[in-house]
Amino acid sequence: MNKIIFTIFFFAFITVLSVINALACSCVPQESESIEKQVKEAYTNSTAVFVGEVVEVIEKPDTFNTEVKFKNVKSWKNEFKDSVSITTGRGGGDCGYEFEVGKKYLIYAYGDKGKLGTNICTRTSDFESNKDIAFLNKMKKIKKSKIKSSPK
């Protein structure tokens, strides 16, 4: 009888552990690649890349998402007028990025232009001392020079 009870508890414990792992956020780090290559790949895979200052963070009670409104400062991919909103998870196991009102962030966003999102698995990060900016500026200059030099 004790073996049966032990076996049931053992399998219940393993089942609970596997469910916890399934709910956890996991990102594959690309630390072996150069920063320049990581930035190029993130730029290519993003719908929009911009620096924005957080104006408002709205936790939506009916979903597991948070809406973040930004005052647009500078865009490298997909221009926005004055402001843009994105969604992210609430954090923890859903890979949500935690934003603070008044701070500037470099955002790598995915999705449709009207419904952008980001998370901790992108290169989205605090703007202060961000190493990506120099590479993004360099990429934008290269693109402009290719456009100017292309035949008409």
C-alpha cells in the first residue's frame, strides 16, 4: 500500500514540475555572436525599432497584457508621428518587459504596425548606455547611401 501511495505522489510531483516549466519564459541567448550581428538580426526580425519615453503603463484587467504608451523620440524602422502604443506581458512566466513611466527605452517591436508588442526575448532595453544605438545609426546611414546611389 505504501508503494502505491509513494508512486502516486511521485508522479503527481513530476507532473507539477513539468507544468511549471511549461509556463516559464525561456529565451535563447545569442552571446556568441557579435553585438553588430545581433543588432542586425533583431532589426531584420522587428516590425519597428525606436526609442520612446514611457508616458503611461496600463494594466488591462481582462487580459494578461500591459499596454505601454510612448512618446516617440527617434525611429530607425517604421516611422511614427508623435506617439506609439505597444503591448507586453505582465512579467514572470509570460516574458513581459517591465516599463517605468518617464524612462526612455530602445524598443524592438514585432507584430502589425497597428498592434505592436515586445518582450524580454527581444533586444528591447533601457536607453541609457545602450550599445545598439551606434550600430542602428550606422545601419540607417548605409541604407540611405544605398538608396541615393541606386540607379533611377
